[in-house]
Amino acid sequence: MGISASFSSPSSVLPKAGIENKLVTTSTDPPFHMFVYPTQQDKYISHNIATKGIYEPPTTELIYKLIPNDLLGGDVKLKKHYVAVDLGSNLGYYSLLLASRGMHVISFEASPDSAWLQRSSAALNGLLLSTPTTQSTASDGGSVTIIDRGVTDKPSTGRLSRHSDSPGMTSFSAVDKFDLQKGAAGTPLDVDIQLVRAGDMLKELGIIGSSSSNNETPKIEQSHNLHLLKIDVEGFELKALKGLDLDQYKFRHILMEYFPDMLRGAGTDPPQVLLYILSHGYKFYEIVGRMGELRKIDVGDNDAKGLRDWAEMAEKMTGDGFHVNLFASVGIEDLEG
């Protein structure tokens, strides 16, 4: 699939003056244009996308598998409004990937400069949408709606810290590790940033939640099909999930970064975020192999104890700085490796 001819003129969507950036084209299917940080500043996400055209190949391959069949094909008209929510979207690689394949994405990013670059990327690709419900659910085109706020369980304000070698990695957590630094005077992070409940924002945007009980599969007949939740908020995962409210917004699939040291910095006992998701009827999977195969995490007869044991063993075996992408779902046996 080639790049759409409907892209905006680059001159009309240039990033805000003062934000250093590099324009690249991904090697994804389909490819899309994306503003990233200069590779000498960002040695991780931007460097991988700029040099390889792709980020986290196994997770990218899994995303391909998760796109519903009725979203594929340029002439297909959707009967549903498939929604993905990206909590902590960084430069927007996954938001743009999902939107390029037909999903309607609500993207939350607290860092002002990362959010601006993502907004510029979405506009350049003809995917930027201020309010998702203004687009007909009969459309076969994807979209990205960007919310430049942090996410938590209790509305507040906070200041972000940033990794010196990965400007897209920012956190509200109080972590002394990983070279996280507060924003210097006059920089984009030298501001108080609003943190909101994601569930409240979705309601304001007209995204309809589910009234299903804890262990009930999300209802596919609802007007907004809550298909995928991706979450990577550097330690605030449990707070963000509680602010979203999985009882009201129960997504079919969850893709999350599990980073114990960052969770502790936010005051969370790391396995608690896994147990919270488990309590809402999800099963956990490891992403194994380059092609995004899934392997169910064996938790034995006692799901809660087994999951905690797995988390503690994985961290012990890997050591300091352990983090991994995990997948949770209410039923994907056909995708298991």
C-alpha cells in the first residue's frame, strides 16, 4: 500500500518553531510520514524509526493482527466506529499506525513538544481530527484526536521529568533512576501540566462506554467499539486505568508497558496494575518472537497469586530496569502462538 495522495502540504503543518525535529517516512503497512526528534538527541524511539522505519517490530506485527477484518480494504464502509485509546502516546507512532489502518484513535500525550510533533504528523497525513464524533461512523478512514494532557485517577497538575537520551520519555513519577531530569527554565517542560481522568475526557468527546459488568465481554453492538487500549505512562499505569474506569470503558484488548521501577516511583506496588486488569476479566500474554506471536502467561489455578509470582520472577531474572510490553485480552485464542 502506498502513501495516500491526500496528504497535506508539509509547509502547512510544520512543527512549532523551536522544537527540533526530523521528518521521516515509516516502512509500516501502510507507510506514513512522521516528525521525530533529531536522532542525536533521541537514541531510542526516533533513532529506530528514522533508521529502520519501524519501532518495536514484534508489537507492530501484533497491531497488524489486531486490526478487525472489516477495517481492511479501501472500499469497505464501516458498520462500527472502532476506537483505540493511546494513553502516553509519545511521538504518536502507534496512534498513527492504528489510524493509518482505519482506527479512530484518541491519543493522550502530556509532553507539550511531543504532542505538538504528533499533531503535526497527524495533520501531514490527513488524519488529524479535533473531535472523533464529528466524523461519520460510516467512513472507512482512520483519525487521530490528540489530547495534550496527562492521565491519572484524580485531576491535578504536575511537572514532567525527561530522559536525557530519549526526549519522548517523560514521567510524573518521582524516580531517581534512568537519568530523568526536570525541565530547565524556558524549556517546553517548564510548565504545570494538567492531569485528567481519561474516562471524563472520553465522555466529553462523545465516546460511549459500556455498562457491562466486570467479567463480561465488551458488547460489539455498541455504537463505539472499544477495540484497543494502549498504555505507556511511565509509572502512572494503575492511576491512569482507574481514571479511565475499566468497568465503563472495557476494551477488547489492552497493550501496556510494564515497568516496575517506574511504577514504584508513582507509589504503586508493580503487580497491582496487573491484578487490577486481571480483576476485570482479562487474560495476560507475553509477546514472543519478531512476528508478534502471543504466549499465554501460565498463572495456574489461582490467577492472582500466579500472576504476582510471574511478575516477581520476571523482574528478579532480568534485574534493574526491567520493562516489557504485555498484552491482555478477553479472548484471542486464534492469535496465540
